[in-house]
Amino acid sequence: MRVKRGVTSHAKHKKIFQANKGYRMTKRRLIRVAKEAYLHAGEYAFAGRRNKKRDFRQAWIVRISEAVKKQGINYSTFIKNLKNAKITLDRKILAILVLDHPAVFQAIVDKVKSFK
């Protein structure tokens, strides 16, 4: 008996077309092009999740650097003295302190400056 595959392939195609909603031109209409666009989108999303972490860390470093520059100390010295003073705050927390609690950040900078 012959097996007809129309239902199966239609379901597969439908899944890819649903995922490609919002794409332009043939990337949402033709299955070969749509499948390729779908695969590339998955690769970009995977890489983007990694890059997001990198970008956030970079933003925190810039924020901290600008804040300590106003206090007359450069970023690398600040981080080195922070470790020497055994203050275990990560860059994310320090960046939050710069924005939301400048007095606390000022106290940390003063402590680090005096540690040398």
C-alpha cells in the first residue's frame, strides 16, 4: 500500500511558516528559503544570548569607570584595590550602586582609596 505524505509535510511546513511570521518576501512564503531563514535565526538567537551577557558586563564596566574617574581614580586601580580590600562585590552590583545608591558607592570608593 502506498503511503501518502502530504499531511506530514504540510504539518512540517506549517510549523516553519508559523515560526517565520513577520519575515519579509520569500522567507515566509517558500519552504526552502523559509527553512534556511529559520535555521539562521536559531543560530543568531543562540549567539545573541551569549552576546547579551558580554554587552551587559561591558556597560557595567563603563558605568563604574566613569563613576570612579570622578573620584580621581582609574578603573583598573579601583578593581585591584577592591580585591585587595577583600570587598567581594561584582560589577553588576557596583553598577547598581552607582545609579541607585551613590552614597554607598562613595563609601566603597573611600574605603578602596584608603587601602592602597
